[in-house]
Amino acid sequence: MSRPYDKERDFEHHCRIWKEIGWWIEGDRGKKASSLYCDTCDTIVEEVHGEMEVGASRCPAIFWHQKASLPAVLIVGVYAGRVGRQNGHALALTAESIALAVDEGACIASLGIFDQGFYDRIGFGIGSYIRRMTVDPNSLQVPSLERAPHRLGVDDYEEMHAARLNRRPVHGRVDIVPPGITGLDCLEADGGFGLGFRNADGVLTHHMWLDSNDKNEFGPYWVEWMVWNTRSEFMELLSVLRSLGDQVRGVRIPDPPEVQIQQLLSRPFRQAGRVQGSDYAVKNTSAAYQQHRICDLPRCVEAFSLPGPEVRFNLELEDPIQAYLPEHSNWKGCGGDWIITLGDTSSAVSGRDSDLPTMKTTVGAFTRLWLGVSAVSGLAITDSIDAPGELLGRLDQLIRLPRPLTDWDY
């Protein structure tokens, strides 16, 4: 039987579990990070032998779909000690956490994964690929730095968090509401530091947080996040990275939404051949390690605003989360029969119309469709989507969204 986390009763067990699973941060930062985590997140736990052994933590978030901002929940962490594995507690606590968040108003859930497949069992679908590129900072074709940035540290996390929440809105963006999350992000990197700029009123406008890899003076550095709103702000941050190039030989940069870093590099393939096989090799990696699931279908579908001929169809939606929810849960998932209307104004209404074509799918696959992770006809190949070819073709023509990126690593 789950219960809310109790700091006085559970904190030492929480720390033990994190040490057992390799999440513990060494040194003085360990207890500070764990305390901040427990104070920031809402956590429910499951006991084994009278002690906390499994925990699931959540935070309120905002999920941007096109121009709509939707209340969401981020599952910050699901963790089980060595005697709490393979007993179903982790998925059950995750499902219950989502249900509690839905009661609080969340209409979509998101989380980071250790591997694909586990959270599919409760309706999650994989998000977009996140691209990262290791570059020689000297190869960045950006203007020379004209002013010195301000140094930022862990103690500035609330100011940095406010700037993160104020970055430019893009499709798929996620904002995690509690400032403590940015504090945790700062504490995770042993060699972490921030560099940024303020306006005339002293407000932090654009900045980045990096991991300096303290074990090697030449890097590579990792850009953990980059916050900016205008092209000039973005270029100034890249100019800061370039200014580090007299010592640092490699910087790992995530592609920002709607931007290709490679376009700003001088002769990237020549650079790649010159340092092939080293820690500083110019290379691209791409992986999808965040998953999402719709929790309130009508509210999420209403966020669609699609120019083009209206498309209407029946949706037979399977939601596997119901099997993992406690009996007392108010929310039972969003499976069932729906009539979907997509166009300038979109809606999902419970019911069925015999004159309309029918799509049969899972909530995870439909979430991917809703986000525009892939073309609908592509999802019909890889995901559990069964629909007439004519309907798939019309949806391909209608749903043409930017690549959805959360722009927040978790």
C-alpha cells in the first residue's frame, strides 16, 4: 500500500536507495541534492519490510503544444532499492502519481527513461530524437565576444530557473515549475558552472550551464542547457563558447529547437577527420530518451490548430494504465471510443459515428501522432495504429508540425 513520503521517517532510506542505484552525488553535495529533491518533489513510496524501498516523484510542469500551454506533470524520478525490484511497485507508483496529478489538473505526463519499453506498459510513447554535436569551439563561425559574461553558480539557481521559464516558446517545450529542479540540475555536475548576461535592470536574460569535466583541463565541456530568446542572444552565447577555445578543445552542444549547430561550423568534416577517435572528435549523436502520454484527451486535442480541410474519424483508444491504477483512483485513463475532429478548431468527444472511418490505436501511439513526432503514415508502420489508408493520407496532409522538443533535459 503506497503512502506519501515523510522526510523524518524516510530521508535516510531515500539516501540509501540512491546510493544502491548509483544516483548518489558524492561529497557534501549528496545530502544537499537529496534534501532539495525531497523538498521540491511530491513523492509517494512503497515499503518493504517496514522501510521505504520504492519511490515515485512528480512535479507540476507546463507542456507547449503549438501555441497552447497545457498543465502537465513531470515524473522526476522512479527509484527502487535492491530488495524492491521486480514486484510491480515501480509501475504502480508511477501510474498512481500520474492519477494524482490528473486530479490536480494535469492533462499530459512526461518523463525521462532508462530504456525504452518499461513505461510503454502504462501508455507512454517515445518523443523526438535529441541531437548533440561535439565541436571545436574555435570552429564556431560567430562574432568575437564583445563583453564579459557574468559567472553563475549553484546559489544562482532560482535566477537561472526564472530565465529558463522565460525562454522562447516552441512546439513541444516543457517548463518544470519548481525552481528546485534547476538547483538539482546544477548540483548534478561536479564541475558545473554558468555564464550569462544581464540587461540594464540586472535581470538575467540569456545564459548557459556547462559541465567542465574537471578531470581534463582541455574538456570536452558539456552544455547542459542554453537559454535565449533572440538570435543576437544565441550568437552571444556561442561567442562565449568560442572564447574558451584557446584552452578547451571540445564542447558538446545540443541542437536548440529549430537550429542546426553544424550550419555555424567551419569545415566540420575536415575537423572530424583530424581528431577522429579522440574525446574531442567532431561528431553527432542522436537519441530519444523522453516519453510522453496524454492523460486528458479532450483538452489535448483542443490544442490542435491545423490549417486545411477538416478531418473527422472514430478513435478506438486503448489505455493500458488502468490495470496499474489503485481501485480508489478517480482517474481511470482515457481509453474508450471517441469522435475526433481535427482542423482550425479541434475536439475529442466521447462516442462513435458509424458514418466515419475508424482508427484503432494506443494512447502512446496517439500521443506521438498528437505531437507530430513522425508522419502518421510512418507511425502506422512502427506503432500500433490501424486505420484506412485514405484516413492516414488525409492526416499526413493535415498534421504538419515542427519537430517537438522539450528543450529541457530530464
